[in-house]
Amino acid sequence: MSPPAIRVRGLVKAYGRRRAVDGLSFSVERGEVFGLLGPNGAGKTTTVEILEGYRSADSGEVDVLGLDPVARGPELRSRIGVMLQEGGLYPGLRPPELLGLFAAYFDEPDDPDRLLGLVGLDEVRSTPVRRLSGGQAQRLSLAVALVGRPEVCFLDEPTAGMDPHARLKTWDIVRGLRADGVTVVLTTHAMDEAEQLCDRVAIIDAGRLAAIGTPAELMRGTASGEVWIETSEPIDAPALARALGLGLDSVRSAGESEYVITVVIGPEVVAGLAAHLAAVGATLLGLRSGRRSLEEAFFHITASGIGDSA
């Protein structure tokens, strides 16, 4: 087996007395789409900047494609692609000129014209960057990240500002990168995006690793013995718990007219639920059991502080 594309062991980075990254460890396999998730201020950006070689670590070990990102930065940067959430594009240039400029930095770049078509920017070839919409600028930034034919690609909020069609097209591009053996590190606040694209995700909280695994593993790991329901109007959670013969803390609100019941679902639970809703004049709009979305798992993990703090 080939070594991982990225290895991080005991990574620490502090700013004054605050540890932005606090003993972080994980690895990313070659050809994997790996999500790096966490609340604002969790240490994601600092971690990625260290991996890209733009910031040095205080302690710990990091290698990308077998290289120290700082000591061998120029060699590494010729093999990686970086897509920033915003900035980095020259406002006075047109997309073909911008891609041509960045292509000149690499020995064997991709074809700028092909990339413009790939990201769906053929119609704005003659438009200066400063006049592009936010979503169009994001697509151009993605093309810039790909122009050097990277082995590892870092994508920061890649679909921010994109319309639904462009978003799905970008997802297809990421899947195509994986099919071509490119390693992708994806940072995003869009949990549906991470759920759809990532082979594995790491959830970082307060600079530490809170959880790591496939999206399915993380969703299963927080869903045992819970039923999620949505009703046509708000209901009294303690009254529902009493109607189902459960403790008062077994039913909790999860949003407007949404509730979580801590119970293994069975016919008697469904019957009791239906009878109670009929009695209070509410309608059951949705019911699911045994699986949370990745967003719900993320909230559970970061709110409770559970998981591996390796």
C-alpha cells in the first residue's frame, strides 16, 4: 500500500496563550476526498495553512506527499492546488488571461480553455474578474486550483455563493478528481456537501479532533435509540412523553415543531404517537429513526464534546 498523502501527528499551533491547534493527529489517504469540519475558530484554517506550507507549526509532525510543507515548500507547491474562499484573483484580468498566468507557473499545466469549460465559464471569457458574480469568481478560483494538475487539492468552501446548478457541477468536478486519483481536502460549513462528497470527515473542535470516520459512521454513532418527528404545529413535549409512558427527559424539542424521542421505535410507539397527536389536534408530517444527517451529528458532537481527542 502507498503511504498516505497527508500525515499529521501531534500538531500544535498557538497564538499567544491560545492554542488554535492542540495536539491534532490524522491522516488522509491518496485519492480520498477528506472533509475537515468544525465551528468557526476550531482550528481548521490554521491546520490547512500549515499543510499548505504557508504557516509553520509550533510542534508535531506534518508531511504532505512525503514532504515537509515548510522546509520543502517550493517543491510541494508545484504538486498541490489551493482554492481560497475569497481573494487571490487579479481583478483587472479576464478569466483566460488569469488562468494563462497561473499555468505559466507549472511545467505541465492543464489547458486553460478546457478548465474554463469544465467550470462553466465559457460565457464570461471576456469579462474582467472584478465584474464576475461571487459564484463565478468561485468557479474561476477552482479552475486556478486545478491548472497545475495537482496531486493534492485544498478546497475552502468551494461552492460558497454558487447557484444550485453550479454547485452540483462543482460536486461532479470533485468526484472526477477522486476518480483521477487526486486527493482532495475539503473545508466547508455545508454539511450536505460533506455528506455527499467526502469519503471520511474529521470534526475539529477547539483545536482537537472530536471525531473522525465516514459520514455514515458518524451519523450512525449519534442516532441509536432516537426517533425524530415533525408535527404540523408545536406540541407539549412533556405531555407527549407521558402519553408514551416515558420519562419527561425522553422527549425534547429539536426546532420549531420538531422533536426527538429517545426510544427504540416499534408499533406501540407509532400507535401511541398517532393517538396523542390526534388528541391534541396535530398532524404528523415526518418520522424517521436510526439515522441523523451529518449536520445533526456535527451539532451533537461539537455540543457535547464527545469523540476522540487524539
